[in-house]
Amino acid sequence: MQINFLGSAATEGIPSPFCDCKTCTHARKYQGKNIRKRCSYMINNELLVDIGPDLFISCAMYNIDLLDTKYILVSHSHLDHLCIHNLKLREEHLHKHTHLPPVTLVAGPSTMTLLNQSGAQDESMGVKREPILPYDTVDLPPYTIKSIKATHYPESGDAMNYIIDDGDKKILIASDTSVYKDEAWSYLENQNLDLLIIEATKGTNPSDEVHMGIEGLEYTVHKMKQMGTITANTAVYATHFSHQNCPPHEELTNILQRIGVKCVYDGLSLNI
């Protein structure tokens, strides 16, 4: 399974154009891995997770196209994970010389509601909807997708993390969540993940009710090891960083290394 990281920042990106904090100032000066776009993930060049506002520039920068995309998973309806205009640009009159295969959109009710309100037409975009709720399972051959309820803003209602299993490798993308509630843990027991992608939005600050800091990440990883969700062979990568809480890339990498976690950067490509 190949995973391309198209972004690694929380909602404001890094640097935020409205901020002169240490992390944003450092990113403007030194660029490179300090520049972070909003999170999105491409799996095997056919399964896209989240379609936020930086998707198109990320594809251009990392030589990735969306021509063969079969499936799109949306974690929740916040703007940094869902930009409906990205779907509208699939309309045929905007790419007259290129045929696109239909794409299956897997998302919760809040995303589907925003799609309805946008006036977008599924047929013109080549979109087939596949509604999903927390703890549902959806088959998208060759993938089996299992949703886990994220501990995120209650008003969004249906924020989800996804376990993606292609029959050989299994990964969990655990972004936009604080430490899981009790009900979620039973669905994670003995999953034996090959890769855990987990957020650290709050950085060196404490976790709160909607996002994890590094201490919350460390607690979650420890508990997952105890439960058999991950093993010593599981690769663990942190992502979804906020400029307000997370230091520049090199410093953040060193902090995460001390707890056995690797630091995602934009453009990273993994084969597991």
C-alpha cells in the first residue's frame, strides 16, 4: 500500500498568513518541510482521504493527478477537510478532453447535507454517494473501510476516523480527534495495524476535548499497544499540526522521536 501525504497541518496551515508566532515566522524564513498545507492523503493513487482547500496545489507540487481516483473518504464537514468546489471541478465541461471514471464518495450526514446545499449535481460530477456513520463498514474493492467515531466537535456530529484494509495491509488515519471515548476502544482491539497515522494538533500543549497533544498521542499509542491494536512492527506517524502549538519541523521531529513516533511532512510518500 502506498500513502502520499498531501498536507500535514491543521485548519490554518503553516505558516498562517495572519500570524507571526515562532513557528510561522520560522516557516516563512526557512521554507522546506516547515511549510504545511491542510491534511489530505492519497492511497494507491485511487483512494483519496479528505478534499480540503489545498488539495489542488498539493497535487501540482507532488506530481499527483486525480485521474484514476475511484473513492473519496471525507472524515467530517469542516472546511479544512471538505472543499466541495473540488468535486464541482470534476464536471465534464471543465475537462472536455479527459474522461474521468465515476467516483464513490463516502461521508457522513453533515457532509452530504453541505453537498445538497451547494447545489452540486451528483451526475454532472460523476459522483456516487455512499453514506456512512460511525462504526459502519463499507466495501470499496479491494478495500474494506471501517469508521471509528472521532472525539471531535460535537456540533459536527459525525466526525470519523477510518481503518483502511486492502486485504494485505491495514492502516488507521486518526486525525481530528482527541483521545477516543470508551465506546471506540472496543472497535480497535486486536486490529493489528501496519500503520497508524495519528494527530498531534495541540503539540506540546495538553490535549483538549477535540484534539490531541503529544501527551495524548503517547497515551493513545501506549493503550493501543496494550490492546493489540498496534504492535512493535507498526509504523506510527504524527500529523495535523497547528502553528499555535507545534514547533518548527526539525524541533518537532526530535520531540516525537523520543517517544518512537515519526513526524509527517508534506510530500512524504510511504510504502508499507
